[in-house]
Amino acid sequence: MMLIPTHHFRDIERKPEYLQPEKCVPPPYPGPVGTMWFIRDGCGIACAIVTWFLVLYAEFVVLFVMLIPSRDYVYSIINGIVFNLLAFLALASHCRAMLTDPGAVPKGNATKEFIESLQLKPGQVVYKCPKCCSIKPDRAHHCSVCKRCIRKMDHHCPWVNNCVGENNQKYFVLFTMYIALISLHALIMVGFHFLHCFEEDWTKCSSFSPPTTVILLILLCFEGLLFLIFTSVMFGTQVHSICTDETGIERLKRKNQPREHTGSWQSVKETFGGDFSLNWFNPFSRPCQPEIPSDKDMVRQVTSLSDTETMEDPSEETKDEDSVEVIDE
């Protein structure tokens, strides 16, 4: 059971009949653990394909334009192993971020029978999402693309075709980190390759013609610079969100109202899976599994019932987001 500060009531729908819980369909029988999660969104699928294409393009240019034609075999082998390892980890992290349930709330559990079974006492409330007919635990938000409420939802990222939530935030952080690293590595190799080609004959520093080599390198340089900046910014914002235990949505909604934070190091360990180790950088290791919210966790205790009777009506945007069941004394 959770206490709700009085300022939160601006986000509460006063009319419990707005949801019409009798129209909610009971949730289906839960699937087996580890069932693959995939969002059928055309824009997200296209962005995910573009992501893979750009990484494979970088692989092609690095290997067949710069490393394989090089006469320095030690340089080629070392840089080839490092770049391919980082690229593999980046694509693996992308797959895990895309195919992992980000923390979806059970759909359709806001039925009239279930709400009655909670036996709400005076002053207790439950948030209900009218869009996916779910009872929302604390810090859950509805995603219009995934069409589900997601626990600790930070944002929906079309590049991974999924929401970033409590179950897959680690994979998204690793994805941005490895993309930034391979972008930086590619830029450094492009710089060395240009210097090498200026010193020698252009026809000998690549298996392609000089104009083709220059075009391929310039495109790779532009791609690497663009994604280095973008993913570095995303990586920084995600690490900041983890350390402050505040998602992007919460930060936008909070405005000037402070909220209680947990210890920053504890939040980092929960996200990456325990104490610091190499598993933090492994996209195949799971983060700490959060406890499944019980029925009691869905019920929240208000701090003052008198405030609920004098609160202002919420905006239409808030009404579409969630409604609440309030039992007055």
C-alpha cells in the first residue's frame, strides 16, 4: 500500500464511472515465462531495420575498404576484432531491448469483480487506465504505441521498436553505449585511413576506385559523427535517470514538485543486475527481476480525504490517461 501526496490529486479522475469497468474483458491466462515480446508497429519495424542496415554498412566499409586492403596485418586484426566485437554487442543489445517485455501491466484486470475483491477501505484508491483497462501500479504509464501500461516507462523508442521500461532499460543503455563506441572507433579509423591514403597512392590503399573509396568513407564519417552525438546524449540521459531513479516521463510531469528518490547506487545495481561485474556489460545477462506487484501494491492510501473533495477538475488530457476509484468516509 502506498501513500499519495495531496498534490497528486490533480492527476486523478473523480468520476469512477468514466472507465465503465463492467465493459472490461478479464485478462487472458498468462503465457509462459520468457515469451517473446514484439510490437507490430510499422514505423518502429522500419527504424529497427534501418538501425541494422547502418551497422552492417559500417561493417562493410571498415572491413572491405579499410582493414582488409591494409598491409599492416596487426593493425587490421586488432581493429577488426575490436570493431566486430562491439558491433556484435550493439546488435545483441538492440535485439534484447526490442524483444524483451519492458514491464507491461496485466491487461484487462480492471474488472468490476476484481475491484470489488480489493475491498477498498475509506481513503484508499486505485488508478485505472481506460485505454488498456488495467489497474496501474505506482510509476506505470500508458504507451499509445505498445497499447499497454508499462512499469517505470521512460519513453517509447522507435529505433528499438519498444518502450524503455524497468525490464529492458539495461539493454537500451548498453545499445546506446556500444553504438557510441563503434561510431567513435569508426571515426578514428577513417581519420587514420585518410592520412594513410594521402601519404601513398590512392589506388594502393583500397580495393575500390579512389572516388568510390572517398564517397564510402565520407558517408561512414557522417554516419559515425551523427550517431556518436545522438547515442552519447541518450546514454547520458539514461544513466542520469537511473542514478536519480526518475524516468523521463516522471521528470516532465513533476515540474517543480520534488519526489522522494532511492539511493542512486542501489538503483544502478537493480537496473544492471547486482554488484558491479562484467555482467553489467553483457546483453545476455538479465537485470534484477522486480517483484511482481501484488493486489495490495495496486491500492494506494491518500493523505487527506478533504483535499479530494475540493480538488480542481483535471484536464481532458488527464482524463484520457487514468481514472480512480475513491471511497469517501
